[in-house]
Amino acid sequence: MQIQREKVESMSSSVDESELRKVFQMFDKNGDGQIIKKELGESLKNLGIYIPDDELDATMGKIDTNGDGCVDVQEFGLLYRSIIGEGADGVRKGDYEEGMREAFDVFDQNGDGYITVEELRSVLASLGLKQGRTVEECRQMLSKVDADGDGRVDFKEFKQMMRGGGFSAIGADHEGDR
């Protein structure tokens, strides 16, 4: 198990640790530093992702590399990287593309192929994030990745944003204004 643990820890280094911890804390409902199956399932449901119990067990089994029945922040880093596309070992291009599409679909609530200001605000609010609480904040966030200037984000723009660090990257200006 030590080899697995070292692999997990070395892979965590390429992800922005503060962003990883923020996302981890959203899933770690009781703040004990570990995500149990129930917390994972509830967090995914809040994102509009419904996973049957048997698939949730399989997902936990894949993420829980040390076999303790819980997911710590380092183990969570594997899942997170696969979502943002940093190519964790074993993640094929098709899996990456599928994962990105699933993430995009969470935000594209009406399924029209675009993320609007209101859709972004709705999802960020459901996650309990401080960032993006107002329509204006969401408009500013979208404008940073809206390459074609149409006021919404398509799948290509979404993938580019996620490769650039996700929401922490597009919300960085707010932190610098303090």
C-alpha cells in the first residue's frame, strides 16, 4: 500500500492545493478530513448527478486507494485531476472527454449546449460557494472564458477554462481586489 500512497501523493503536487482543498471541503460535509460514501453521494446529488448505490460503491473503491473506506484529500486529488483533465494514470482521452462532458452538463441545466449566467449562478449557489452569488459576478466569470463574445460558454470554451484551472482561475481577479 505504501507504493500506492506515494503515487497518490506525488500526483497531488500538480494540482493547485488550495483549489483541491476547497473542492474537497465541499464534499466533506462534517469537516473530519475524510469523505464517506454518504457524503460523496449527497454532494453528487446536489450537483444533479445521480449514481446508483452499486456504482457509488465502485467509485469509492477506485478512489479509496488505501482501502480504509474513506477518501482523504490526497485520494480525492485523483478524482479531481481526472475531472479537470490533468491526465491521472489510467485516464484515457475518451474518459477525459466523457468526464468533461458530464461536468459541462451539470452546468448546462437546460441542455442547450451553452452555460448561461443564470445557470452558472444556480450551480455555484447549489454548491454553497461564495464566488458567483450575484448575476454580475457570474457575468464577469463567464466573460473571462467566453472566447466568441456571445455571453455564454460552449463546451469548447468550458474545456479550455477547466484546463486553465477551473473556477479558481476565472475568479482570481476578485481575490486580487482585496
